[in-house]
Amino acid sequence: MTRYRAHGVTVVEHTLELPLDRAQARRGTIPVFARELIADGGEGRPYLVYLQGGPGSPSPRQGNPNDGWIGRALKDFRVLLLDQRGTGRSNPLDQLTLSAFDTDAQRAEYLTHFRADSIVADAEDFRAELGSAPWYVLGQSYGGFCATTYLSFAPDGLAGVYITGGLPGVGRSLDDVYRATYRQTIARTRTYLERYPDAELIEQIARHLEGAEEFLPTGERLSERRFRTLGMGLGTQTAFDALHFLLEDPFVTVRGTRRLSMPFLTRVGDQLSFAARPLYALMHETIYGDGPGTATAWAAARIREEFADELVLTGEHIYPWQFEEDPALIPLQGTAEILAAKDDWSPLYDEAALAKGDVPVTAAVYAEDMFVPTEYSLALADLLGARVWLTNEYQHDGLRASGGKVLDRLISLARQ
């Protein structure tokens, strides 16, 4: 444990050695890290455990913890920023660390222990280590999925739950989830193109990439289909407008030949590479593997065909061909194929337990959420008996983009 002061806040860093597989202790342990933040006078406050979106992303590394939603949380809580296993300082998994396994099958089996059920068990181990009474959880996006797993299998550890943009479609087929997200991606793209006159430019770039060889700074050819995945940022407030500036002035002429400029290719490469978080690409569809008989089978790629004539850009969707084109993912292609074919997943949710409504749940549901279908979120909120703030004031990243206003609204709503 390391303890220090930063910006008037006490910071305590914890690392626990926790079982990789709680069903087989002989498989050993992995380090799991959490950073605790305590405002002056806040030592007696209850804990708020933050579960980050993703999967595959660590908890925030925020320079001044008094800012944004963390600063708002510190007024009422001690904040515990948990690096979910496989991320940050919790046994990080990437192309290099996963190369320690000899086969794709070994890698895939190992990754089955890095889903929401294991993350929840880690949180409960931290609660026991810290001697905390039932505590509060804040789940953003995928973190809300994890919070729903927490409510399913360890509700006794919870005093209350806040969820922002992360109420999953419990009981819904993955195919239907992706149909809903594609429809919302099309709608969000339409909103973007109403604001910015970029439709023809996007198609010019796409046509150019179909006929010309353009290479990213990392060495691989940029394909038309990969270029179209730049739409992921349209689902957030912080990246929506940035796409317009990324796209501006992409062409140069070299010896009479039209080419994409190096600054443009560099910006695009930075956006499209999964080098910093390959776990997201590997595990994204596995978060919908809720119990036996639910092979994900590259659902985003299958369902995309139903919307092929309407899609200009794609959103939070992972495709098998990305493991052929992204240098950070190519060594993991076989592992991804095994995970996509797996059909004996452990359950992530218990609808009967969720329906009991023993734990107070307060949720922000974004009316135009491009990543988590609004109609399914509202259905789960009804099952949970949750207090809901349905809003179109913010997009999927409202927790961060609002500077603490979203969390403040949920804390106030929970107290009513």
C-alpha cells in the first residue's frame, strides 16, 4: 500500500493478489489494483467504487481529483477507482503479455476469467480487505453492465448503485442489441451530417481508398471499411465535433496524383489503432455472452449486412477483418475466433435476483445513446425498480462531459 497527498486529497494505492480462477485456486493469483481518494474530513464517508466503461479500459488517471465527476463524488464519498482485471495496473493484457501463452486456445481460456463476474468478485475481495460495509457503485457504460452483474450475484455487498449509460439489455438477443445500435448509429450520423457538410468528403475518401494504396504510419494499408469505423466517436459529446476537424483537408497532390496527406493518415491511424487497448476488441462481444448457448459469432458483422445500404460510418462494433488489418490485433486473430465461437459462457445476470429490487438503483439513460439501446435500458430499469433520469441533454459520455452535473443529478435523485 502506498499513501500520499495530491491537490489536497489523500491518495491510497492498493494492490491485492487475487485468484485468477476462483473455482480452481491452484491456478494462482493475479495483481488487482485500486486507487482510493479521500477528501479532507472524508475518512468516515462511505465508499463509492467506480467501474469504468470498456471493456479493457483502466480507471481514470485524473490530474486533479477535485475536478469533474470525481470532485463531485468526493463531497459525499471516499472514491475507489478500480482497475478492472486485465487493465491498468491489474495484470494488463495486450499483444505482448498474451504472447506468453503458447496457443490461441490457451489465450482464449485465460480471457474467460476477465469478464464481469470476475470483476465483481474482485470488488468484493477489496471490500473485505478494506473492512467496508456494503458500499456504493458507480458504473459507466460497460461498468454499468458490471454493476448489473453485481446486483445479480452479490447484492449484499451493495448499499446503492448509480449507472450512467450502462443498463444492459438483459434477456435480449445480441442480434437485436446490434440492430438497435446500428439504427442509432445511422441516426447519429444523420445528425452529424446535418451539422457538417462532410457527406461527399467521406465518400470521396472511401472511393479513393478502394482504388489507391494508402498506408498508415504503422505500416499497414488503410482500407475503406476500416476508415468507416471512425464513426465510433459520434456517440460521444467530446468526439462528435472532433471528427469534422479530423476529416478536414485530407488530400494533397504529389506529381499530379491525388494522395491522402501524412498528417491526415497520422490522425486517422491514431484513432483506429487498438494498440493501446486490444482487450476491447478481443472482449467486446463476449460481454453479451450471458450463459450457455450464446455464441456471439461475430454478431456485429452479421447484422451489419442488414444495414449495408444505410451505413455511412459504423460505431461501437468490432469485426473479424479488424484482426487481419490492425497490426496490434493480427497476432490475436485466432484467439478472437475461438472467443466468437464459444457457446458455454457462464451467466452474467440473474433476472429473478434483479427483480427483487433490494438495492436502490439510480440511472441516467441517454435518449439518443448510440452504444446502449435506450429501450432496453428502460426495460431493465423497470425490472430493477430503478429511479431513472431520461435525458437527451447528454450523450454516452455524459458522466465525463458534464463536469459532475450528471452524477450530482443522480445523487440528488437517489435521495428523493
